[in-house]
Amino acid sequence: MKFHVIGITDNPRPFFPPEVIEVIRKGKVFSGGKRHHEIVKPLLPEDAAWIDITVPLDAVFEQYHLSTLNSQLSTLIVFASGDPLFFGFANTIRRKLPDADIVVHPTFNSLQMLAHRLVMPYHDMRIVSLTGRPWQEFDRALIEGSTKIGVLTDKAHTPATIAQRMQEYGYTYYQMYVGEHLGNPEHEKLTALTLDEAAQREYSTPNCLILASDSHGLKRTFGVPDAEFALLDGREKMITKMPIRLLTLQALDLPRRQVLWDIGFCTGSVSIEARLQFPHLHIEAFEIRPVCESIIHENARRFHAPGINIHMGDFLTAPLPTGEGLPDAVFIGGHGGKLKEIVAKVLTVLSPDGIIVMNSVAQAPKVTTDSQQLWDEACQELGLRQEPPLHIQLNDNHPITILKCRR
């Protein structure tokens, strides 16, 4: 199967070079979004067949297959926005049909056009697509202090919702430039806005935006000071101390990991530290105590750490998240005496090379079975390989042992 993928803008009277006009003239089966069809319909042959690109995409590709069988043609012509290889449909074709013959006829993508209108150099622009995608990469760009961010939007991730999220987490030092209907001479609109202004407006679609700032991000220390966290009932002992947090992140081997689960997050200190130090991570945080939900939200806002997915309820009975892939790093911050059951449930989803880490605090002799003994028993019964523990004591606090195991 052969595809000609032709990029177009929002211009209702598109210009194509002669070689593309010839491809269209000879075509029989065409495809694209409904908006694309409205734009190019006057250029199509009278007997042209059209396949709308809608979800689910598997059904679209089944129509492609059937159309080539019925017409005895092997070539389809697809219209896509801008550069079809820039978060575009040509990438989808490559993924769905790796052996397909693809010829791309690109035009400028929307972010290029917006930069051109603004006479803004864009070689240093970080690109994020929120079109049908979660916030993860956008949040990462903010945390990493990118000074120029180009954002592809959709109906859920509008310029207003983007501005509101940035305000919530304290990234207020950006200027927002919004381009609407770029390439359409009748409806094209450019607007420069503060985030306060952007959060209050409505926008026509399609649109995209560029965020620009002279600042290189928020000033952060290596390790969040303990005294700055909102605490559970004001109890200082209910937080993993900063040196222990950093050693715990090291034990979790987070630079090489993709999905971190923090079970029993309490104040959220470990999740927040991990989010700030390793913003590439997908983080799922679990806690059974309802009062902790407002605390982790407050701390995430206080330390500018968007993107932590919070799950409230009993870990042992609640359904487990699956959207971001299998966890390959798990920290158990609290277990309520049910450590073996928690580890057993983790093992049902832990990636083959995944690791589990827990901190055990030494208790007085009369206290019931301590966490390290429960850990040893769980690892032995579940067939897990333990790594040498790390013992540490901070000032007059109880000694802590950082425990680590893997399959």
C-alpha cells in the first residue's frame, strides 16, 4: 500500500505545487479530517472516494484496506495538518503499517507559522503536544525550566486551561502567544497575553500557542527542606527526612526508571522530591488516609510539582492504574502491618526488571514485629532477591534501614 500524505493549513484556498496538484488529479481514494475535506473538496476528482479520519483509528485503516481491494488501487492520498511528520498522521501510518510506502508533501506546521508571524526564532523552542495526550511532557518542560515552549492544543487542553494549570503550580512568569486559524486569511488571529488574561478567555479552534520567558525557571535546592512541607497534624516525624528521601531515590535507581509508585505517600514528600529531581517519571501516589489528599495537593502546589497522579483508598482493594505502563520502581512508605499482601499485589504488575524499596525505622524492643522483619518474611515467601541494606541515623532520630529487593 502506498500513501501520499499532503500537508495543508487552515487556508480555505490552499496552494499546492504542480507535482502535488498532479497527485491529487490522478487520485481515486482520499482521506483526512472533516475540516480537511471541506478545504480540499473543490480540488478532488468528481469520482473521488473520501474516508474520514476519526477514532477508532483501527476502523479507519480497515477502510483503507477495503478501499484498495475494491478499487484495485494500492495508492491512497491523505490530507493532514501542517507537516505530517510533526506529531502528524504520517507517523500513525508508519506505526500501523510499517511496510507502507509513504511519500510526504509537507507545509509549515502551526507552531512554525505562529513563530513566523511573531518573527520569533524557534530553533531553541521545546515542542509539546497536548493533542489527545496527558499533561506529562508539558509539566516536564515547566519543571525543567524551558524558556520557550511551543504547545499543540486540543478541546480539553485549551490556552485557558493551560494558563490555569501554570498559575496553580506557580509558573506565572511566562508570556503566552496564541495563534488561531493560522493560515486562514479571513479568520487568523494572533494574541499576546499574560497568564491572567489567557486564563479568562475563550478561543476558536484550531489554535496553538507559544510560551516564552526570560527566566530560566524557579530556583530550587537539591532536596526540598523538611520545614517547608505541610505536615499531617503538624507531626514532624510523619515525613521522610530530606537526606533519607534522597538516598531512597538513589536506591530506586530513578534515572533509568519510567513509572514510580509511591504507596502510603502521607505528605507526598517522596513523590514530590522524585517529580522535581526526575521529571521524566510517571508517578502514581497511593494513600488510605483521606486527610492526606489535601496535604499532598498543597505540597505539590507549594513546590511547583504538577503531574503526580493521586489515588485515595485501600491499596489492597482498589483497582490499580494501568494507563502509564507497568511500574518499574515502587516505594512503600506505609503498609499498616500488611506488607506481604501489598508486595504480593505489586508483583502482579511490577515490570520484569522492577525494584521495590522500603525504609524501616528501628523501634523500641517492646513494640510488635518491626518493618524489617516483615520485609524479610515477605521477600522470603514471595521469592524476592534482597540487596544489602543501608543503615543510617540522622541526629537523635531512630536509626533507619533502607531496604531494597527485586524479582
